Amino acid sequence: TLDTRHLQQLDAAHHLHPFNDNAALAKRGTRILTRGEGCYVWDADGNQLLDAFAGLWCVNIGYGRKELGVAAARQMETLAYYNSFFQCTTEPTIALAAKLAELAPGDLNHAFFTNSGSEANDTILRLVRHFWAVQDQPRKNIFIGRHDGYHGTTMAGASLGGMKGMHQQGGLPIPDIHHIDPPFWFIDGGDLSPDEYGLVAARRLEDKILELGPERVAAFIGEPIMGAIGVYIPPMTYWPEIERICRKYDVLLVADEVICGFGRTGEWFGSQYFGFQPDVMTIAKGITSGYIPLGAAMFNDRVAWVLKEQGGELAHGCTYSGHPVCAAVALENIRIMQDEKLVETCRHDTAPYLAERWAQLGEHKLVGEARIAGMMGALELVPDKRQRRFFRERGSVGGVCRDHALAQGLILRATWDAMLLSPPLIISREQIDMLFARTWKALDATAAGLAA
Ligand code: PLP
């Protein structure tokens, strides 16, 4: 076993970290995590941390569930791998596809498996364009996403997303992808009520469709709640209006449920929280609670029928599409979620309690808005509580607050100056109280630093 310092040196020398300034990280020294149990993780120095971010929005059932290891081991011993290319597949793969069809809203009955959320979004870009092309509409190939949206890191995923920093690296977006402004009432809502603003923000989609021509627009893609940019929770009027617009122009509605899926909002899927029905959805993360990589694109009956009956051979797929070990782990994860009623407990008990405590954090002088939906929230840190505006040097405060939280034994993510929350769904009321106390202290320490 190597000591922490030595591991950090090797890490700095040989490991490029995603979404990091690697030079700065090498100087700071990487934190090395060694163990997890429930809502806690431990680092190599023995610090216990309350993980209020569930890894990266994904460890929904919490850490250390041995049943998932047992399911993986059993499948590895029985049949570690087979593909779904050679006119064959495996039992867990079929069972998972059927289980997802049962859970997914409406007639999203057909799963195409990938290794990640990014690949699921690549998949929908290609297969939705193919869907229109085989119906003699090859020009209907434009996707509309949103500025500041996040749909993953591959060429298609990062193009569908609207992160400027990502577009600047590698010459994105790829052609025929357009973006509209995201729904973010706190900054953009002016004097409108959130519900009025939700309609205004949604109608940007209609304007964009009309500008491009409905005969050219294949699909609109959005995260029900925009996660990575800072948990932008749209007003309840937003998604039903988006759905109405998509139906009007026969534009497919794609929900990227990579974060929101599998209970994050207190419903199985974010579309159920907001009351709309996607034609296509992408999932990953919570499908295995992050224990093993897996993603999927799910299609409704209409799209799947065309792909199957008219699409010919699907020229698309990964070696590990429908990997039996990943499928077995996903099935066990979903079994636990269902048997232990994790989504229901969240919806009726812990999420409302968390919302109460989160609103109390909203009273802190540094917090301009405390937004939350189910088990997904953000505290927007601001220079002046009476005004809805960012710090002049945006992003200068969030990282400081994140570090104060870590010093308190709490993991929160900072995006710009928003402190993001996404705990395991199993978080207890006592742990929510602990989360409250540690966050308040971190806010106090941050405010003291600003005043100094
Ligand atoms: N879509 C959303 C909404 C995400 O938040 C993410 C990852 O955070 C992705 C897609 C990409 O998923 P992955 O990192 O598994 O490729």
C-alpha cells in the first residue's frame, strides 16, 4: 500500500483529471477516497465526509451495498460477457430492458444500451436523425438544445450541451445543432412571476423552430432540471409549454434524465415531476447508482416502430451495449430501490424535510436563492441578498465555500457561486440536520472571509 503523499505524486505525474485545471490540482494535491458506507465516504487520511453530492449525482442507494457486488460477481462467474450484436443477447440484458419499459413513463418501451450518459445522447442524435431520414425527411435533422445545458462529453453530447467552455475546446458544436436560452428565473425573470416567466422561456423554442423552419427541426433536448450549470429548476409552466410546442411542430421531445432519473426528484423520472411526456429519454448514473458504468436511450413506440420496421440495420452500437454484468447490477439496484421504497420515502418524507431545512439556509445573508426539487438543490451565493444578481467576479466565492464545507466534513459541489446538493436518496433526517449545520458553518466562514 502506498502512502497518501506518494499516491498524490503518482497521480500528478500520470493522471489527467476530467474537468480540472490539472496543473493547479497537482499543486493542491488530489484527495484520495478509499471507502464508502451509506451517505459517507472516507479519504486516505481517515477523514469521514458526508457526501451531499452522491458522488456525481449518481450514488442514489448510497455506498457499500454488498448486494450489488454479489450480483456482479454472480454474473461474472456465470457469463462475464457476451455482445448483443450476433443475433443474440443475455438474460439480464433482456430483463433490464423489460424492467425499464415498466418503469419509464408512457410508451417509452424500447431501450438501446450504452456505457454512459454521453453515449446515450450520441445515440439519440444519430437514431433520431435516422428516424426522420427513413421517413423521407432527411432535412429534418436539426437538434435544439439550451445554452449552458449539459449532455455529456463526447462530440455529440458536448455539442447538444451549451457549455461555452466545452465548445471552445475541439471546435464544437458539430453542424445542425442550435441552442436557446435556458430557463433561469433568478437572473433572467425580471418582474415576471416564475410561472409567467416559464411560458416566456419556453416560447423561445417556438421562435427558434419558426426561425429554422419546422421541416428542419428533428428534436428538442433538455434536462428536466439543468444540473451541471447550477441546478436551474424551471417553473412548473415551462415543460408543459415545451411539450405543446413540440407536438404542434412534430418535433421530438427528448428528456435527458441522466441526473433526474431514478428518484432524484422524488419521482422515478424528472418528466413525471414536471408532468410532461417525452418521446425519447436518456438515462445513466442512478440506473446502477454509479456502481458500474451503464447508460441507455429509450424510445417510444412510434420512434421504435420506425427504427425497427423501416430503419434497416442499425449501424450503431458499442462492444458493451447491454453488458450482462452491468445489467445485473442495474437490476439489483432497481430491486433495492423498489423493495425499500426509496423513491416513495423521498417524496413523502425526507425530501419535504430537506426542503424545509434548505429554505432555512436560504435565510443566510450570503444566499440569494435556495432552490430545491426533491433531492436536488442549489444555494445561489450573492453579493447582496436584496438583489437577484451574481458576484461581479462570477465564480470567485463558490470554490471558497466548497472548501469550507470540506473542512467541515461535507461534500457539496460548487458551480460558479452556486452550492449544489444531490445527496444519496437514503439520507436520513439526522443526516439532513448535519448537512444543515455544516453548510451553515461553511456559509458563515465564507461570509467572514468576504468581510475581512
Ligand atoms: N446528461 C446529463 C444531464 C449529465 O449530467 C451527464 C453527466 O453528468 C451526462 C449527460 C453525461 O453522462 P456521462 O458522464 O455518464 O457520460
